[in-house]
Amino acid sequence: MIIDILAGAVRGGTSIMYAGLGETISERGGVINLGTEGAMLLGALGGYAVTAETGNPWLGVLGGALAGALLSLVHAVLVVSRRANQFASGLTLYFLALGVTSLFGVSYVSRQINAFTPVPVPGLSEIPGLGPILFDHDPLVYVAYVAAPVIWWVLFRTRVGLLVRTAGERSEALEVNGYSVRAVRYCATVAGGALAGIGGAHISIAYANSWFENMIAGRGFIAVALVIFAMWNPVRIMAGAYLFGAALSLASVLQTSGIAVNQFALNAVPFVLTLVVLAILGRRTMLAAPDELLKVFDNSRTT
Amino acid sequence: MSTDAVARARGRVGKPAALLEVRSLSKRFGEVQANWDVDLTVLPGTVHGLIGENGAGKSTLLKMIYGVYTPDEGRMFVDGAPVAPGSPADARALGIGMVFQDLRLVPALTVAENIALALPEGPRLRLTQLAARITEASEAYGLAVDPSAQVRHLSIGERQRAEILKVLMTGARLVILDEPTSVLAPQEVEALFGVVAQLRDRGLGVVLVTHKLGEVRAIADQVTVLRGGQVILNAEDPGNFSDAELVEAMVGRRVPPLAVERAAVPPRDHPVLTLAGATALGDRGHVALKGVDLAVYPGELVGVAGVAGSGQKELCEVALGLRPVTSGSVDAGDGAAVAVPEDPVADSVVPGLTVLEHMVLDGRAVPRRGLGVDWPAVGARTAVLDERVGLHMAPTRRTLSSLSGGNIQRVLLTRELGQDAALVVAAYPSRGLDVANTRRTQELLLEHRARGAGVLMVSEDLDELIAVADRIAVMHDGHVVGVVDTAGADRMSIGRLMLGGVA
């Protein structure tokens, strides 16, 4: 059962991880995107629709990424160009995405697709314990293994990453050195949305293999909270995402093994966990917060 | 560079081409003629001191040289060739580097990352390689700094060295230092001047902007004094001038020495402010004030010295009850307290309200008429106050937030220092003020002291503190590391305390 829970943690945490990595990039660049949940919803529907129409789940991933990127582009226009309040814009976009996906998703409810299937890694999946936990999953899970360290490397070892971090820490330092804060923030926000979209697509075309209304069920909001716990570090996002994945998988594993626990109580576990972590860490995480984000938190300003 | 420009540059026989030559530069902002017909020449291997009061046009001139503003009229030459930098990047490409007063480094990044940001290099950050180059350059110029340290953890002096290194590594041949010493301890100033001398010896040009005349005399080869946007004095060898002569050039008239009779401090028995083991957190949640013991007695002026960010702000806020202590105690008695905040714009200015409206925001009883405020009475009261304080506030109908920093400061100083109080807490009271108003502010603080108030005054100008304070509490890293009697105090030993050493 432990192995089931842990394997479920990896599978269930993957979507949160993509969204968390995306939000990390966005916030490192100085933009908080509460619309992450919405970008995941659009990604889930976009991914499902493209997979249904083309029969190719990889094209579905692309569709999901584009859908998430599109929503975040709107966010970027509002908060970077128009300097609108980041919280208001993000929340509004979430509700917009919820409505849009409910409306246009109707025709995909209960439609069959050619979903991702688990691809056991030859050899590695045979390892007792570790094999089923880590190496018997759909391809997007494996991509995520690589994505976290790669995003860490890009953020901390490349010029692009340096520009993103500078945009989030002290944007005028970019201007002084002849870069455009606006361009960097647009790129970071849109890239973040694309990753959230992939996370959403993972839910619909690899995890649940179906589309239904509001199927993200708060994972996007958990991802936003996770970014804070992980102190804006992609590698910690990975660990945190699997922790939340475990909380999510607990419900289904307990159910299948015949232990009767109230379904609604189990669904609340990830959110209770979020509150507990927030309470424990308190203000401490804010020491690691990018300075420009503190401006957003403290004054609800977006400059 | 066009060929005829080269020819023209070569045509000047006998004189080495100036690194930078500015001819008849003028710049106007609306009604204000910020610069008028300004000339400035910096030869290679020289240090050029640029002095002037706030608002004299120094920063306008620098910003035109650095490509931030475009001059309305006039011409600039680098190495004899005409140039018109349209952006800081253009200026840097011409070899002009600027070390800003507020230091533009990103605190969360390392020194190497900050320098990488300024260097036009490839998509991958080769930080190890870059660190080696930084170490090499820092040894060559005597600018010790750890490339892998996060800027957040560096002292102001180290940050400044990193910033200078950055400017040098981007290929600057003309280094402009904008008020570099205002935040440094005396020892750090000496070290900085060592670096400046070395830059000069290597044939670079240095423009040193300052308001400390002693520094200009000590290190500059040439001096230019700006007043009202115009060059008032341009001379070689400023060492030949006296302080009084340079001040007169800056201010336009003689400034008499501080003229307040200073009575001896009465016996110290009932303090107006007592801090015992006061510990408090800063805005980021770190411990910013660490077990501070300090008492301020009636009839004395206690100065607070320290390099910027050593806990001065938190000390003032704790003294005023604005910031809670996490341990220890604060007792500010029952008497009235007045205060000038460290960041007036953030702490005391209500956007949209006029100067007059701000005059009733100090907690005193407000003249009433019916249910409303009796504004004519407030206006009359304010006029009397302005007359008595003598800092000449802006018209009371102006919106306070639209005024310049110095004018905002004068309004707040008038409101706060114009009333009687048992405790006066003044953080950087003379910030943004010209020489005459600075002098008047010091007199006001001394008048409070003479009336028996206890005055706590933070300043980054050690000379100012030595001139007006009875005792100086020196802060370092959140601690008060020593309290020095001003009589017979020695700058260097205060400086050692500021840097965390022992006196």
C-alpha cells in the first residue's frame, strides 16, 4: 500500500509540479499569477480537445501549453502593460477560464481519447519498490523529472535566468543595463502559463483520461502556495509537489483498498496540509521572496 | 567616429585630448533652467571635483553626460570627438561609467551575477571564470570584494567597491562617483580615495561629486562649483581654496558659523528616553536592533552614527513606539515627542493632501469651527510657525506630494520642530536641504536642547554630529557599540566603531 501511495504521489504530484515550476518562473520575474488554476483548466481542456481531434497526445500537450500561455498572456497585458492589480487580474482570469472551459468543454465530456499510457522504463521499472514508484508512469512524469533541474539551471546559470531574476528582484537594474523589464516579464509570465497548461493537460490526458467541469479542483491554487513553501526554488518545488501528490493519492488508495473514509474529508487533506505548512512557515519564507513581489504583497502595487 | 572628427581631434596640437569635454551645455525643465552654459573638462589621469548644493544642477549635468537626458544646447566630446550619448548604454560604450549614490546592484544576486548583468557576454553564465576575472581586477585596483557573496550581505563600503569594479570591468575610462563618501566610515573614505588615486595614476579620469569640501581639497586636481545651474568657479588645485571660499561660491554668500549658545548638559538624572536591552525586528523579519541600551536626558543632544542600515531606522521607530520590541524595554516618558522620519515620503506624506492639511496631521488639537476644521485659523497658525521656524516652507496650498524632497523635508521639519516637546527624534533631518537650511535645522535642534528637551539625532555626516551632539551613539549591525562623548571625540575612533571594531 505504501508503494501505491508513493507511486500515486509521483503521478498525482506531476501536474502540480508543472504548474509550480511555471509559477516559480513567473514570480521570479516579479509577476504573481493566481490565474494558474485557470491556465491549468484551459490546458486540461485544450490538451483534451487537441488529443481528441488529432489522436496524438503529444499534440495535446502542445495544445495545453498554448492554452495556458494564452491566458497568461492576457494576465501579462493587464499587469505588465496596464499595471493592473495582480491579484484581481489573476482571480478574474481563473473565473473566466472556469466559465469558458465549462461552456466549450460540454462536447468533450465522456468522449474517448487516445490518452497517454504508462511506459515502464526498461530495467529500472524492475527495481523492487523504486521501480513502480518512479519508473512505471506516463511520459509526462519522466519529462517532469528533467524539467525541474533544467529550469533550475536556466534560472541560475544562464543569462536569460539572470534577467528573469533581476526583473523580480530589482527591475530598474535591467533598464540600467539596457534590457526591457516589460519583455522579460511577458516572457516569464507566458512561459509560466505554458507550464501550467502542460500541468492541466497532464490531468486530462494522462491522469484522469477524461474531461469534466472544474477538473483541476484547486491544484493550481495549491501550486501557487507551493511556490512560497519552496522559496521560489524549482528543485524544492519537485519535492513539495510530490508531497501534495501523496495527499491527493491517499484518497484513491484508501478507497481501492476498501478502507471507508469520508470522501469529502479526504478531498480536504491537501488544503489542510497547505494551511498547516503556511502556519508553520509563517513569515519565514518571505525572507526568500523576490523583492519586487514584496512590493506587490505589501502595497498591492504592480510596478 | 567620423573621419573628420578624428582629423579635428588630431588638429588640436600641443594639448592631450580631454577624456571628456563638455561645452555650453544647457537643459531646461519647464520653468527651471537646470543647467545653463555649463563647461566641464576632464583630462586623463586627473580627478575633477564637482560641488554644488542640492538643486545646483549637478545631477542634471551628470545625467546628460551619462545619456539619461538629452541637452537642449551644447556639445560633448570624448577623446576630442563629438558625441551625443542617447542612453546610458551609449555612454558606457564611450567609456563613461557612473557609480550612483544609491548603488544600482541587485541585493539578491551575487557580486559576480551583478557584474555579469552589465557585461555583454554569451547566453551561459560562466560564473567561475567571471569570478577569476573579478578577483584579478579587484587585486589590480585594490578593491577587495568576494565575487560569490550575495550583495545583500555586503556592507555599504563593499557594495560600493563591487559597483566600482563593475564599472571598470565594463571598460570605463571616465568614472563618475556620485557622492560616494556620504555613506562611508572615515576609514572607508580613506580606502576609497586610495582607489581613486590609483585610477588616476592609471590614466583614467575621475569625476568626484560631493558636498564635502575637505574631500575635494584633499584629492581633486580640478574643481568646478555649480550654483543655480551655472558654473561659478572652475579652478585647478582646489587645495588653494579655503572652506569658506568654496562655501561662498556654492551658496553665493558667506554662511556664518553655527551661532547657538551651548549651555552645559544639566545633571543627567531623569531620562526622557530609556532603552534597555531593546531588540526589534526589521521589515524583512530579521533582527535589526540587538539589545540596545541607551538613555537620552533632558537638555542633551545624542547623535547616532553608523554606516547606512546599521539599525538607525529601527532605533528611531522603537524610541517613538512605532515598532514593537521583541525583548527589552522602551520608556519614552509621558512628555510629547516630535519626530522627523527617515523616509518622509513613505511615512509622513499623504498623497493628494496640501501642505496646510498636513499641518494638522501631527496629533495636536485642531482649531474647529462647528464640526469642521477652522482652516483660516490653521493657516494663521501655520504662518506664525513658518515665521518662527524660518525654514521658508512652500505655499500652503500646494500638494505636499508634488514637492521636491528638500521642500517636503522643510514642511515636516517646520511642523515637528516648531512645537515644544520633551523628546525630539530626528532621522537625517538635513537630508535634501541646502547649506543655509541645514544650518537652520541644526540651530532648531539645539534650541530644543536649550529648552530642556532630549534630542536624538541620526545623521550620516559625522562632522555634523560632532558639531552639534553632546554624545554620539555609534551603531554597527544592530548594536550600539559605543557611546562617545563629543568633547574630544576623534573621527577615526568613531569610524572604527562604525565598522564594528573597538575604539
